[in-house]
Amino acid sequence: MNKNKKSTTIVVVIIIIILIGLFAYYYGDFSFSKNNNLGENSTSTSSNVKNVGGIVIDSKGGDFTVTELPPSSLPALKPVAQPDLDRKINFSKNLSAEVLSILNKNISDLSSELKKDSKNTDSWLALGIQYKIVGDYEAARDAFAYAGWIGQNLFVPFYNLGDLYNSSLKDYPKSEENYLRAIENNPQYIQSYVGLAELYRYSMNDKVSAKKYYTKALNEAVSQKNVSLEASLKAEIQSF
């Protein structure tokens, strides 16, 4: 009896963790983790900042600021085929049957939505996050990459790819390229600078570039009057 009660408690705790994780993915704020990672992955493409044909429009607070971006120094995106929505899921994480059931349903529901509207970038991003939670990193990559292909002026797909290539797939040049593309599409999204700085510092052992992008993140935090983030970034720079 106690054993069954303990098992049920563990399952409930795992489900709560998944729900909290998904909440953070959608609504997460900036915060340093034990690994010095700032924030969580994002699925929402909604933002006050829009990149329209190389013109950044910031509508924060009802006022509009228009900034023309310099020509891209990044290689042109290669066409990305639509991922197979009926693919077999590679569950590489040791998850309970109850948790797998929840994740399977989430993936099934999102796949059904995308079969009706294959150009919905938010759904592709959400699907990619579900794949990442179960440990199917290649499927997550494909979903994020397709979201980036159909939404080339968005920054969220490329931020998520930068994180995935760094933390899970260990392809650091591709992580670098995607973080840079995220920054190019939205220069005001601080997490992209921090993600790139962490890539340089912890994965590529390039402390000069790491400090450069931590500083860029700090400058943006100062510009946005984000006092708590400003203090965290100053501490990070001083740790070099």
C-alpha cells in the first residue's frame, strides 16, 4: 500500500514538473540557473519587436521605434522540408508510463493541429519543445528548423536551435550561427546574447567572445532598465 502511494506521488511530482516546465517555456522570465543559463526556451512568436524585411519595429509602450538593420552577414537559409508529423518518437529519457502518456497526447494534438495548418510557427515551436522534453533531439531540431524556414524574420526558432545545438546536439558552429541569426532578427532579446556568450565560454572556450556578448547583453539590459538582470550580468562579467 505504501509502495503504491509512493509510486503515485512520484508520478504526480513528475507531471507537476512537466507542467511547470511548459509554463516556463511559454511565460518564463529571465533568471540564472546553476549552469549560468539565462531563462528558458521560448515558443511564443509574439513580441513588441518585429523584423519586417530588415526593418526592426518596436511598439513597446504605444510608441514606435524604427531601426534599419545592416545587411545580413550570415549565410542564406537553406530550404527545410516539412517534418513528418507521423514519425516514430524516440523516447530517449527514462519516463514513467503516465508521463509518456501525457507527452504522447501533447505531441499527437499538436501534430493534428499542424496537419490542418502547416504554417503555424507557434505550433511547430511547441511541438519542438515536446520532442525536446522526451529527449528526441533530432525531431526537436527539425520542428524548430521548419518554424525558422516558414518564419525567417522571427527570432524564437533560431534561439531555440542555438540552445538545442549547444546543450543537446553538441554542434557548436551551428549553435553559434543560430544564436547570431536570433540576435539579427531581434537585437533587443537579451537571452540570445547570453546564450551565445555561454556557448563561447563553456563550450568553445573562447572567453574573449564570451565577455563581448555578456557585455552586449548588459548594455541591452541597461537600455531596457532591467535592474535585476543588469546586476546578474555585471556579476557574470566580473567572474572572468
